Amino acid sequence: MRLKPDEEEKLNHILAPIKNDKRVLKMKKYIQHGRITTYDHVESVTRLSFWMNKRLHIGADDRILTIGAFLHDYYLYDWHLTDDGHGLHGFSHSSTAKDNAVEHFGIGKRTQDVIESHMWPLNITKVPKSREAWIVCIADKFISTKETLLCR
């Protein structure tokens, strides 16, 4: 899954205002799967999503796709701690990530939908409604499975 130089440049341009934000960098403190941090996880999902869109000629909006993918797990807590009042992480974190992204970056409705629906079908009522949301949902499942099985 290699991006072309012009794709790397576009990806970096879209993420520049977000990627080094001090709140976003907090994701480097939390483990997502195995040994993988939440920050590294969202980077992988973002790259795969971008690659899928380009190689499969899906025609998703690059900006909505990229920002939605990068912020899909922007919940900012350690989900392994079960007594921190976050509820059942699998069911609740997509709403928390969406709320944080809206508050910190003012994302639009279509990007919110990408974030909120990435846990479908676990969150059965939050069905992906756009190309961008479907791509991120699928990429997240692939990357999560890989990280869970191979990065221990």
C-alpha cells in the first residue's frame, strides 16, 4: 500500500493543520491494539483509506475522507481503563471522537458522519451513509484486525 509522491503531498497538506495539534498528539499516549498507539492506528487507517479511494477509483472527497479517517478515534482516553466513566468503549467512543473533533476543529456534518459510523455494524444504528464513511469503516476493520492479530 504505497502512495505516490503527489498523493503523499496531498495527504500531508490536508492533515497539516491537525496532525501536530497538541490535543491530537495526546493520542500517542494511548494504546489502541497490541503495541500500536491510537495515533499510529489513525495514521494507518488514514493512509489505507486514501489509498483505497485512489486505487479503486471510488471518487470520495479527499478532504472529508482524510480528516474523518484521521479523527475517527479522537476520543482522548485510555479505553483499557473500564472504571473511567466512558461507558462501553466500542459503542460510545465514536460519538466522543465526533464531539471532540467538532469542538476542536469545527468539522462539518459529512466528516462527523464518517467518524460516527466507523464502528458499524457494532453500532447497528450508525450505518455509513457516504463513500467516505464506507471506506473508513472498511479500512478501520482491516487495520484493527491486522494490529490485533499481528502486533502483540
